[in-house]
Amino acid sequence: MRTPEEVRWVLSEEATAQRTGAVTGLNYKEPRTPVQLAMEEAAAVQDMVAAGAGAGAGGFDGAREALAAAYDKAGLVDAANFIRAA
């Protein structure tokens, strides 16, 4: 059985790019903006919760602050505040 971290990696865009690069020989990646990076961080936190490993103990409750911080970095302050208040 795979760990939540392994599940996250297998489903990630990075793993897809690595597999595609191995087949095509092309490994070019477009530069990402800080907002894109923050949204990817938020998605990673959500993926880890869905895979069974929250950011620390407690599932979503343990990941709530990490998720809110990622949304803050992305400029989605209302979403971050909602997550903190829920």
C-alpha cells in the first residue's frame, strides 16, 4: 500500500511531466507566478488530506492553517479567512 506522500506524487503534475519527459525527451517547464505556486501549495495540502495525511495530526483540522496560509499567499484573503473561521 502506498503512503499518502506517494499517492500525492503519483497524481502530481510534476510526476506527469517527468513521465512525459522520459517519453518525449522534452523537459521544458513554463515559469510559474507566485500566485500559481501558492495555489499549487494549497492543492498539495488538500491532496494530502484526501490521501489520508493532514498537515500534521487531525486531517483537515490539522491542515486548516497551512491551507489558509497558502490562500493568503495567493491573494485569496476571503477564502483564507473562511477556512480559518470554519
